[in-house]
Amino acid sequence: MSKKNWSGRFHEPVSELVKQYTASITFDKRLAKYDIQGSLAHAQMLQQAGIINVEDLSAIQAGMQEILQEIDGGRINWSIDLEDVHMNVEHLLTQKIGDAGKRLHTGRSRNDQVATDIRLWLRDEIDAIVALIKELQTTLIDLAEENAAVVMPGFTHMQVAQPVSFGHHMLAYVEMLGRDYERMLDCRHRVNRMPLGSAALAGTTFPIQREYTAELLGFEAICQNSLDAVSDRDFAIEFTAAASILMMHLSRMSEELIYWMSPRFDFIDLADRFCTGSSIMPQKKNPDVPELVRGKTGRVVGHLLGLITLMKSQPLAYNKDNQEDKEPLFDTVDTLVDTLRIYAEMMRGVTVKPESMRNAVLQGYATATDLADYLVKEGLPFRDSHEVVARAVRLAEEQKCDLSDLPLNVLQSFCELIKDDVYEILTPEGSLNARNHIGGTAPAQVIAQIARWREILKSN
């Protein structure tokens, strides 16, 4: 067995089974560059504080540069005997520069080291994710602009409710993604706090300068309690919660795309490159990408539950349990990034079918509320107008026609306040145009919201 850095305390070597079970290098090696980034800042601080000399610092910097080049070139043989990325990097460094490499760990522990590495990594991933959110928003805004006046049925309880603009519908998801963007950036503030200097759990006896290290690493704040700094992973849980909400929004959109692509709806078509066929049914064109987004949403939500469960019974401070935080966090990021990338590209390949959407509006008495509002404006109390229109809908349903197909004298038989101008508001387009206020579905409002969002995205 290779000698462990902590093996002097023990009378027998770790068993091979334990070694395999407890090692994390197979997955935490992806933190290597961040581990080196943190180590270089720590070394610079140690020299600034007079804890190591300039020669040691120079040797550490040169050695780490070599290791980075070897990582980029895929020339590192990560060792399970060395347990994790931290001990692997330190061992490589010591092999290259000798005693100076052994001095690097002065004033820190793997406990504050790993917490720092994860925060540095996650900070960069959040920056990439918010950029991808903006890209998807831009795609949806472009699609909304192309279809600002395209009428489609809006649904409640999956029943036709009122006419809405397809552009308005797309902007609903832009709004959701806007809140997801805000959540990610808000979470980033709590991620961007530095644990380094907390050491194992109680701080260190060396005269470290944590403010200087934080400045070097670009942290906006320093963790103020050493116990909390090394032991909590609430920042990772918060990120995974924000990721779960974002995936939930994409899952909802996926559900609609799947419905809309069905011949029962025939509202849209997805580009062939985002669909697959059937091994037995030649006619099939399956929306596999949105279906898989629904499935992967459950995966991300599962990681959220796993991380919360991981933390719920841990006493202070660090426990080995926390080794299990990385794989769900890594997979959450990977899944979210891949989903956002493919979603933006997929939505650029959506073909909208306006005629099918308009026909669907005419099948569900979507302008019934417009007729009720019309009667209210003529002086009839809303509850009375609701009853009048309900009876008119029942007749139209019996005659298998739309409200707009009922003759004026028939409509007037339900209420004498109805005049011949009623047909203007009984059309789907008239219904859209009538809702011309902030948040409404009128095409003019859709165009205004598109301009608003373009300005928001430009300033973000």
C-alpha cells in the first residue's frame, strides 16, 4: 500500500475494499483546475503573510503550471490510493518540487479546500447557465415576434378557454425563464463566499490573510464561521432547487410541444433532427427530445431531494457524508446545461401552423367570455350575462356551430341588448385585440413586451 498523508496514526493499512468505497478521485478530478486555482491563491497568501518564502512560492507556481499543462494534455494518471483530487494534485506537486510542495497545505485542510473548489467551480457553471438561459429567451422572443398575431386556443383544465396569441404564449415562458435567471444570479451571491482559511473546522493558528485570498480568487465575501464554512452545502442545495424549478418550466413547455405536435392538435411541427422514428411503425415521428426533457426533470428533482436528505442529519462539522454531494451536483449541472443548449436549438426549428390553431379556437367557444363582457358593457350585471352566454353556448353546441354562426335574432332571443356589432368581438382576432393592456394577449401588447424583453436582455 502507498503511504497515506495521515497514515502515521494507524497500525494497519486501509483495506482494498475500503479504499475503493471511500475514494472520490473518479468524479472529483473534474475539480482539478479549481483546486489548483485555490492552491495558487493560498500559496500567494502564505508568502504575503510571511509563512512561506518567495522561493517556495515560485516553485509552487511553476509546479502547478506544469500540472495544468499535463491535465490539459490528458497526461495525468489519477491514483485511487491518493483518495481525492486534492491529495493527487499535492502528490504530483511534491514529486516535482519537493519540500516546497509539502508546505502548501500549511494553514488549511481538505475540508475548507473542497468547499472552496466546489464554490469556484459552481460559480463558473452558473455564469455559463445564465448565458444559456438568455440564449433560449432570445430564441423564444424571436418566435413570438414572428407569431405575434397568430391566434391559438388558450387552455384551462386542458379545455379551450379563450383565444390567445401564440406569441403571447411563448412570452409566458420567457417570463418564467426570466425568474430562473434571477434565481441563478441570486444563488450565485451565496455561492461566491470563501470558506478557505476555516481549515478543518476551527480556523488555524497561522497568521493568514483571508481577505487577501478572497480578493485573489474573486470571492465577494468570506464565510464568517469556520464550522459553518466547512460543513454546510446549502449553496449546492439552493442551486439544485433553482435548477429543478428551471427544469420544471422546460418540462411544462415540453409537455405542450408534445401535445401540439400530435395530429390531434397539429399546432406545430418539430424539425426532423430533433425527432426519431419507430422500429416497427414507419409513419411515426416521435418528439423524443421534449419527452426526454420531462424525464430528465425528474432526475434533477431527485438530486435535490438527495442533497437535502444528505444534509438533514449531519452534526457539525465536516462529515464524510459530504463526499456524496458532488455527483448529484455535477449531474445536475451537466443535465441542465445540455438541456438548455438543445432546447434553444430545437425551438429555432419549430414550424407553427396558424390555420390549425385558429380552427381549434373555433371548436371550443373560446369567445364566450367576450360575449359576456360585451353584455356587461351594455349594462347587464356579469352574473346575468354569464347565464345568458351559457344558454347561447348550449344552443350552439346542440346545432354544432360557433357562437359567431348564430344569427342575430337568435342571439337577441337570449338578450335584447345584443346588437349587430357583436360579431366584431366574436371573432378570435377581435377577442385578441380587445385585451390591449399590460399583460394582455393583444398583438400590440405582445410587440410591446418583445421590445421590453429585448431591452432587458441587452442590459443583463
